[in-house]
Amino acid sequence: MKTYISLFVILFAFAGCAQTVEEEIVETEFEHDELVATVMAVGDSEVSGSVTFTEDENGVAIQGSFSGLEPGNHGFHIHKFGDCRADDGTSAGGHFNPAENQHGAPSDDVRHMGDLGNIEAGEDGEATVDYVDGTVSLQQILGRGIIIHAGEDDLTSQPTGAAGSRVACGVIGIAQK
């Protein structure tokens, strides 16, 4: 009988030490209405510039200016990782595509979120971008990479538009107000 009582006391003591841990999930509102990326040259290119992503009533306004480009069209994409450490920019991974859609043009209803189309550089090597994108989400692109390619995105080839090598890379971060 003493054995049972001792066993009961020991079990009761261990039960008292056990704790129930409850996790509280707190959803917070995204508090940033503007993101920015400074792009820097990859490899031997001389490309530089910056782009902002600003909340707009119709989506996200994308505005940027770049220099050091070869004249012509250049693929312009949000990539999966905000990592520009590789000499060739490949550490940024592939296009950011959370819905696992086919590659397409910014005007397509179904496309990668990262498919921003092309920027066109003039004879002076400068290019600008200024449009509102209804697919891009500020919450989802924060911390992702932005890539400018050497060639034109044909907007149809899978999975990336055949835009060639990467000539500039940046990381999308929170803009200072």
C-alpha cells in the first residue's frame, strides 16, 4: 500500500510540473506603403539605379530609373530571393511565383507575380519604369530580389522569358519616410 501511495505522490508531483503552452497567433496589418530597391551591377556590367514600389488604389505603383544599360529592351523581374551575393546574380533564384503560374507579360491575367516585363534603355543607356501593377503585393515582395537582364523578355518562353544573363541585382526593402 505504501508503494502505491508513494507512486501516487510521485505522479502527482510530475503532473504539477507539467505546463500547458498555448500559442497566440497575432495577425498584424502590413504597415509599409512604400518599398525600395537599389540595383547594382552584376559581373562586368555598369548598371545601377533604383526602383520604388508604392501602394496605389489600383495595385502597386512601380517607378524607377536605371543607367549603364545597353540600348534596347531588358527583362525586369522580381526574383524569389533577396540575395545578390553570386557574381552572376543567380543567388536571387528564379522569378517570384507564389501562385505557380506560367510566365507572362505584366498585362496578362495569369502570370508570375515577378513578371514585370521589360524596361527600354535609350542610346544613352538610361531606362525608366512607371506603371501600376495589379498583381504585385507589397507584403509578398518585401525582401525579394529585383533583377535586370541583359536581353529582352519575350514574355512567352517558359519559365523565364529567355531574357538572358543578369546585369543588375537589388534587394527590395522598406523605404525611409
